[in-house]
Amino acid sequence: MIRAPGRTLQAQLVYLWVLVRRFKLTFFSLALLVLGGGTVMWRLYAHIGQPISWSRAVFAAYFLLFAQPTMDIPDYGPLEALFTLIPPLGIITVRDWSASPSSSSPRPATTRSGSPCSRRP
């Protein structure tokens, strides 16, 4: 059976919406770390007289999420702190996403009162 393209697109948008709703805090945290961290990095590099492009700063912040620096760390305290804080925050954010209840094993069966069911083999 051939599906209409509009119906397939509609189903994909519904799935996307469900994912966005389910992981909105994770997506927000990642966007904040990448875009916010990149913007702060961009401003700090301009402040010390070594301007870089905003896109390069965002690129560097993205790779810092996974503890893969793409730039040398300058001898400037606030930038050192940024380069030090982004990796653990990124790893914690991704770990929290992968350890979400939907990816864990199902709960054991319970009765209406909440006590565990005894299962016989």
C-alpha cells in the first residue's frame, strides 16, 4: 500500500513533536550549552583581543560538550573556566538523557494497591 506523502510527513511531525515534548529540558540544556557557551566564548575572545567568529565559537562549544576541544585554551581565567565547565555539564546532560525512564527497563508488575505481584514460573 502506498501512503500519501502528506500523511507520512504528518506522522513524522507528530513523532518529532512527541520527542521534543519528552526531552524538552535536555534539548534546552544542550542548546544553552552550545549557543550560550559559544556566545560567551566569542565575547571573551573579543575581550582579550583575539577575536574569533561566532560560528567558530559555537563549533568549539559543541565539541567541548564531548570533551573534544578544537582550540587551544588561552591564559585567561574566565575562558579557562568555560573550557573546564562545558565538558562535564555536556556529559551530564547527555547521560541524563540516555538514562531517562523511557530507555530503562520496564517497572515490575504491581497490584492496584501498589504491592508487587508474585509471579509463578
